[in-house]
Amino acid sequence: MRMTAWVRGRVQGVGFRWFTRARALGVGGLNGFVSNLEDGRVQVVAEGERRDCDALLDWLRTGDTPGRVDGVTEIWSAPRGGYPPFEIR
């Protein structure tokens, strides 16, 4: 599966991308990236098994994340491939 999530709140300038990458690598089996958006949100794109994507999404919503998460919106689609192991962009 491919999960694309947009995280709203105070999530830039607080180490959010680094912690998200670490969590994705800890889950294992995920390829993709995390990046800051110009509007202050963070975008997370993860491809892998549904259960692994769900584990990352659950952490984004309820985990001990840096900063403050006000909300997460996600969409699911077929994987596109071509991503390296999880990286920060």
C-alpha cells in the first residue's frame, strides 16, 4: 500500500521529520519520505505492507511526537515504487 499523510500543527522546526524517519525505520519494511510543506504542514509518504503503514499512521496521530499534532489527514493508494528506505527531504 501507499499511504500519504499530511500532519497539521506545530510540526516544523521541532525535529518532527527526524523522529518520523526514525519511527518509520523502526517499524521496518517502509520506503518513502517525510518533508516540510510551505504551508507549515509535514507530508509523509510511506509504501509497504498495510499493517506497517497503519503503525506509522497511528504513531503520527497518537504517538509521542515532537511539537504538537493538531490533526492528520491521509489517503491510501496503490504503491508506485521507486522510493529508497525512508528518508528526510
